[in-house]
Amino acid sequence: MNESLNQLRASLAQTQNQLIEAEADLADRLAEINAFELEFEARVGHLLDKLEQLEREVERYNERIQIARNKARLGYAHISVEQQYRRAWQAPRAAAPTPPPELVSPAGEAEIKRLYRQLARRFHPDLAQDEADRAYRTQKMTAVNDAYAARSLVELLALAQEIDTIETGRDRSGQSEAQLIEALQAELRRCQRRLREIEQELRRLPHRPSVELSLEVKAARRRGRDILAEMAAELERKLARKTVERDMLKAQFDQLGPDQGFININR
């Protein structure tokens, strides 16, 4: 066998292994980011949603009180351009926060990562030998990624115990050496391109706002501070003040009399 063909196969195998490791590293980083974002939502995000809702209620009470005063003074319910704009372009209500996943023990987390890498080497589409093999691997790898993102050791174990149901292996005996080299070079270029894409994505991750905040939170924890608890406490104080403001405006609006009409504060 031509020496250059052997070298090309070895180079492709090495690049494929690097690609699998890089994608596993990316999956690890994304899982960490997702876990922090869920923790932030559970401890802080839902309070931000409540504050936003209260601020909308305060705005609506202020608006309707002003309309009632204009009606008393002018004889009709004048609505300012600014108020009409806010009504037309008011942002929709935020969706309910996603509940955080159950905490995974350090031992469980280590086993999840080990299984993920094992399954990535078994099912990774870049190791496919033909299109049928690639379609099979893509389907399995999607299930592996979903289980990994959910931190589901049970699902990963089930995938590891599955028996492959497709025969793989392409018969290249009819190809010339030049055709083999061309096919291997094309696959090597594709894997190298994907590897560069992953490396670029890994370099971009630290600039995501949630990543910057998570690093601050980790650094503060080492000093004995809980930044998320501090943020939650400050939001609770703001919620208390805004609730008082909303209740005062509601009482003021109620005093204007029933003829002012129903106020839909959630509009």
C-alpha cells in the first residue's frame, strides 16, 4: 500500500479524534452554561419577571388615572400619543421560567461525562463510512446530546447498552488508489473545517453575558459571597417597594369611581 495513503489515513484518524474531543469539550461548556442559566432563572430570573409585571401594572394604573383626570378636565378621555405607542408596542409577557434540573452528584457528573465521550466515539457522524451509516449515527448522536444536556445518566446508560442495528463498512475494493486519496483528503478537509468552527465557538463562549456573570459568581463564592443571593435580596426589596406603589395607585384609581371602567393591567 502506498505510504502516502497510510499517512493520510493516520492523519484523518487523528483529526477525527481531535474533533470528537473538541465537540465533547464544547458540550461540557454548553452544559455548564445551561446549568448556570437555569440556576440564575430559579433564583433571580423569576424575580425579574415579577418586577417587570409590577412595573407594567404601575404603568397601566398611572395611564388610566391620567385618562380619568383628562376626562374630568376636558370632558373626554384624551389619550396621549405616548400612551397609544406604549399600548401598540408593549412587549409580550415573558414565558414561565424553565424549572431547574435535579442536582447531579460529582460522581454522577463524572460518569455522565465518561459515558458521553464513550458514546461520541461510538456514534459520531464524522466516523461514518457511508450515507446510511451517517444517518444512523446522526440519529443516535442527537439522542446522546439530548441526554447529555438533560444530565440524564439513565438515558446515556440505555444508549450505551443498545445494540447497533445497521451494518457499516463501505467496500472500497473497486476504487483506485487515486480515488481513495481524493476521498480521504475531502473527508480530512471537512473534519478540519469543523474543528476550526468548534474552536471559534469555544473562543466566543467567554464573551456571553451569562458566562461573564457565572465567572463572577464562582469567584465570589471562593471569597464566601453569594452574588445570586445578593441580587435576589435586592430584587425582593424592589418588589416590596413597587408593590406598595402599585397598591397606592390601585386605591387611588378605585376612588375615582366605578364609571371609569375596567382596567386590564395585564394588557
